Amino acid sequence: MNYEIVIGLETHVELSTESKIFCSCGGHSAAKEPNDCVCPACSGMPGMLPVMNKRVVELAVTAGLMLNCNINRYTTFDKKNYYYPDLPCAYQITQLNHPICTDGCVTLKTSGGNRDIRIKQIHMEEDAGKLVHGGNSSFVDFNRTSVPLIEIVTQPDFRSAEEVVTYLNKLKSMFRSGGISECEEGAMRCDVNISVRPEGSEEFGVRTEIKNMSSFEAIERAIRYESQRHIDAIEFETEELVQETRRFDDVSGKTMAMRNKETEADYRYFPDANLMPIIIDDEWLEEIKANKPVAVDEKVEEYLAAGISDKEIDMLISNNKISSLLEDTVKLGCNTRDAATWILTDCAGVLRKDGKSFDDLVITAEKLAVIIKMVNDGTINRNAGKKVLIAVVENGADPVSYCKEQGLDRKVDTAAIESVIDKVISQNPQAIEDFKNGKTKAAQALFGACMRELKGAGDPSAIKELLDNKLKNM
Amino acid sequence: MKYYSAQMCDKGTIAVDDTILIKDVEATAGSHILEGFKSLFSAEVVERLLNKGYEISGKTHVGEFGLDLVGEFSYYNQQEGSLSGAAAALVANGDVKAALGVDMNGTTRRSAALSGVDFLKPTYGTVSRYGVISCAASGEQVGVYSKNAEGIKEIMDVIAGHDDKDGTSLPEAAYDYSLNDVSGKKVCIIKELLEKADDETKAKVNAFADSLRKNGVTVDEISCDLFEIANTAWQILMSAETCNNVSRYDGVKFGHRSSKYRNIDELYVNTRTEGFNFLTKAVILYGSDVLSKNRYKDCYDKSLRVRRVVSEGILKLMESYDAILTPVCSKTSYEAYDIHEAFGKVFNESVFTSTANLIGIPALVSGGVQLMGKHFSESTLLSLAHIVERKGE
């Protein structure tokens, strides 16, 4: 019998805000040492009250708009109760009854054509801290407590691991280009709900949930393992499937039971009286819409029209920094295709040579535009342009003065070229003799000698013309 | 700074109860579980008093998390014989000018009534809760004990008004506490509540009513059946919120930690078993139960609906009356009792006080009776009390 795999996803994404969700401590990635981004509020001391970070609402709404959700104008917070040392208040502030976004949809391009995945809801919540185990003790690090998260919950619409990974990559590139999250390792975490049913069946099979995975590769392996485990259980009655929570062990590549439904915690959710309902009025929503970055799909159309390849587009939309560099360079009058090559091929080459990534790229759109223009108007040749780029990227050089210093500028005046030609002619009597005897190759050698003498400066065709004139008149 | 006993007080100063934080001063909320905890910051109300030049001379004992009748179950101050609230007794003695207390389940109002001083629980959202050891966030509010309405007005003018650090703080910078003419005002006595009190208490309410009438105030006795369900709803909400808010006291971060544990579960269980008294444990269990999956809809969620119904009903009543006059306690004194009886005793006794917490209206205790009004009607309540107090002078 053939089986259909049914998967629903809960994805937690850490938001790129400057401060935490309910206090003014530095937000995601601000901390350097354990517990150095902690205040009485996010360490659960009595007397402190949560105060909502407006930016979190704006980023959550932006994410909702990108995923075609309804934005709920009335949204509230609830408390989720459980004890764990990394949760200082013993409750997490999250959204249960009135999440900020509901009923969205995202279209995936898969090998089997376009697939629509329905988004059930997006809600805002605070992250927990971290436990560090050492020797006989465990230590608590509260730097991550109250870092803002959004959780994106899909309907059970995925039918393969491939679709899940495509979806996650799409979220990642959308959120990075939208400034919602950097989505680096660990900042995007997934719970996967999975069940299996005979093909054609409408009923869902027994569902298990695999908790807290952050690498896409692990997610893919976990889904493959878990779906096969379900199929084996049904097909060969290897075991009885029960609804339960499992975890994926990266080393063995297997999933293991954590707890089943009977022993599942009752989180005793209830409304948080310390946070008033948030009302998103028309004015605020319009403001958020106006500031929303161009949707990825629109950008893709633009890039395709400019002749940029699929692979390059992937690079651009997954990195906000380089796509804005490209846009800014184009705004300064450069051609999109041209600028894309300079960034994605030439800049990338320089970075690769130094063992760096785009995140380390230091170049302004202004400097890049100057280089591109100098090459295009013949001031320097393309190879010289690359040299300038290296100097700019590695040492922050000014492109124009660097060209002058290094004599890369091809617009050397005619008198200077003529004196070089005269020098070359006087130093190569044998070649002149050969030329006079009709050996055209000798002219070629003389031209090469001139070019060497000029160290690449000057326009080659102009030099050739001057040299030919001299030889003709001999 | 020390906990108060009568000798060490300075008559011009202000005392705050031990659920209000003062920077670098131990704050226990009367509980063993917070023993040794020192706050890193001061409550907004404390800062405002200090900024206006008031001196805060010390803290007063409270019953553990303010859950008892008048403060009888403090870990640090066991009471015997006749019970009294520490802050109210200080004010009654004239040892301090005024005191601040957190009104969450009527402890403060009952204390004031027993000691014969005034206490105002202000409209919810008018006084910052920043720096208050919170139990029931949706209905607790810092209030003022003083000998009379004028004393309350003076302190309220300082502590009330918007605070950015409290998300439930209302936007207004100041409120009206002025003492005005009350002739022509209309007050109602609630028959159902009066019937719950003993004769001595009834006499107090009636005497207060007579005094009002002599000053041109109309007083009617009316029937209103909202107070009983309001109390049940508030006991459910209050217990649930308290259960949640005290769950952070787990021995991991501060306060008491049991010495007997081999793993994290034992650390939690033993710390909390040792740290909380029987009444707090009862409230935690009750609160946990009403929030559990099977009971949420019938208990917690229904209480939220009752809150709406009571609010609408009382505000409707307030279209015809300027204030509601009720007893504060069922009797004029309490004797020490066994803590195992506390949960039921407090539950029943709170029928007089719960409504104000549930729907956020102001409640003023004066002369052993209680006046409640619609939101922001403190000025009317203080004026009514003032006219009666002045007559007594």
C-alpha cells in the first residue's frame, strides 16, 4: 500500500529587535558573557512589570503581511505555567486566545509544482533562558529570557520532508530580507507534527510531535525517520503508535519518546493581567505596511527581468545586506546586471580569498558605483577594476586616488605615451630592423614592450595607434 | 531600616507594608520563602514620596502575601488574642503620619476598620504597581492608611498618576481628591451585605448613615444580589493569579532555599513546602485547580464573565447613587484562630471587600464602614467620609 505523510510545523523565530520583549535589556545577540543582559524584570524578581516592546508588534505584523495573514486588531497575552530553572517566573508570556495574525498562506515552488501551505496563526512570545551543565552543578544563563519570538503555526499541509525544507528556506530568506530575523543557527527552531495515512484516506493517522530542532538537515532526517517508523508500525505492526512528544537524536538519527499524552503537562494558560490588550488601529497598520520591505516575490520578478540567474537571486534574497548594497548601487546609476556581477562574483571572490563571508563585506554603494563607472567609461580596464575592488574591500581605499597612485588610470596623456614609445624604439633596434624587413610580428613585440613599460596604464588601442604611426613614419 | 514596633516610630514619617519594595531593604511579603531577599530598586510610590520630601521610616508586617484577614499569618510576626493589622495599628497610635498598604483581598480595609482608621483602595490603574510584590495583578492596588480623609488626600496627591513602568497604569498625570460639599448626594446601603454583619457592625453602618443624612445626604437601603457572586469570582481570579505569581519563588534565584534536595524537583518541592504557610498553599492549590484544563471554562473563564456582569450591574446602580455604604467586616474584632481554617474564613469575610477588587472601583474605609463608588469617584467618597469625621471632632 502507498502512504501519505502529513506534516504540520511550528516554527519559532527570534526577532531582530534592539531590546527584549518586555524590558529594555539588549535583545538577541547583544550578550557577550552569561547573564550580562539581565535586569530584575527578565530574571523574574518580584515587583517588576512587563512593558510591551512596540517593535515586536511591528515585526510580527510584518511577518503576518508577508505570509498573507489576517492581522488581528485586538491581540492579548496569556501566561503559560511550567517549572524549569531557565524560566525565571515559572511562566512564559505567550499568546493563546487572541494571536496577532491568523489564516495566512504561503506558496512553495517544489519539484511537484506549486504547493499552498496554510498558516494557522502567528503569535508573539518570550524565549526562555539557557542551562549550562558543568561538573556536578548546573548554571542558569538568563541572557535569552524574554528575547522576543514569533511562532508560526501551519496547518497539516506538508506532504514530504522536501516541502518542509523548501518552506523553511523560504521563511528564512523572507525574514532575513525583511529585517525580521537574522535566522542564524539556533534562532529558528521547529516542532514537527507528523502522521501517516493510506493514500486517498481523509482521516488523519496517529500524530507524534518531534520537538525543538534547529538544523534543516536534522529536520529532514527526523521526518524521514519518523514517517518510516509510522509506516512500519502500520504495515508490519512493529509497534503500536501512540500520540506523544518525541525528540530527535542527531547521532543515532532516531527519534525517541519524551512523554505521552497521559502524562502531558497542563500549562494552565490564562490571560496576563499585567499587559493590556494591544489595539492595532488603521493608522498604525498603514504605517507598518508602508515600512514593509518589498515582498520577496516582487523582488524576484525584478531580478529576473534584469537577467539575474536563479542561483544569484537565491543569494540576494537570503541576504538583506547584499540585496540592499545592490539596490543602492543601482540607485547611483549602475546597471542591475552589472552591479550584481560585481557583488556576487567579484566581491565574493575577494571575500573567499580571505576566508570571509558576505557578512564581513565592507564596501559602500558609492565606492562600488565609482569602480563600475570607471570600468564602463574606459578609465580603467576590468582587471584594474578588480585590483581597485580588492584595495577597497580589504583596506577601505578610495577608488579614484588608488587608481592614480597605482597608475591604473588608462587616460595617460599622449606625450607621456609617445616618450615611452620612443624609449622602446631606441632600446629595440633589432625589432625595428625586423619590422622594416616586413616581419609584422616585430610590431607586436614592440607593442608588448610599451605596455609593460606603461604598467597597464593608458588605453591599449590608443597606444597601438601611436606606435603604428611612429613605425610607419620611420 | 527595621520593621516597626511602636517605640521606634517618628510621628512625621510614613510606613510602607512589606509587599512594597524599597531599594536595598529586605522585602519578604511576610513569607519565609522570601527571607533575605533585598530589592534592587524602590517601588514607584516610594520614589514619589521620597521626591516630595517625605521620610519613609520603616516597613510594617503583613500576613504572608496579604492573603489573610488582617496580617495574622506573617512568618515574622505571630499574633495571639485579638488580631490587628500592623500598619493600621501604627496609624491609629499616631506613630506615623500615614502608611501605604497593598489592597488585594481586603486585608488592608479590614485592618483599618478594626483599628478605626481610614484606608483608601483607589481606582485600579491610578497608582503604579511597579515595585509591589504582586499576587493578583488584575485587582490589587496600593492604598493609603491615615487618620482621616484629609490625610489620605495629601498622600494620594503624591502617589497617584501615570507611570510608564506599569503597563496597567492609566494615562492621566493626576486625579481629583478634593474634599467638597456633599449635600444632595445619594448613598445606598446594601441590604444583603448589612445582613451578614453582627449587630454592633450594623449599628456602625446605621450611625454613619444617620450622620450623612444630617448633612443633607440621602441614604436608602436597597437590595442588590451581585456581591456574593462577585466575591466568588474574585476569590477564583485572585487565587489563580496568586498561584501563578508566587510560582517564581522556587528556591533557584533568591529567597529561601531548602537545604534538603538531591535534584531540581526536590529543590522545588522542599523549598516551597518549607517556604509557604498553609493558607498560601491552599490558595495555590485552589488557583491551580481553577486554571486546570478541565475546570478552566467553568471556573476561571466564568469568573471573567461574572466580572463583566458585576461591573455592568454596579455601574448601573451608580447611575442612581453616588456611593454604596457597606460593612467592611462581619464583626468589630477578630480573635486568633487556626491557620487551617483560614482559607474559608477569608473567603467568606471578603464578601464585603471583593467587589472593589474585582471591578476596580475605589473603596474607602472610614469609621469602621466602607464607601464604594464608581471609577474615579475618590473625591466624592473622601468628601462623604470627611463630613462624618468632622462632625465627630
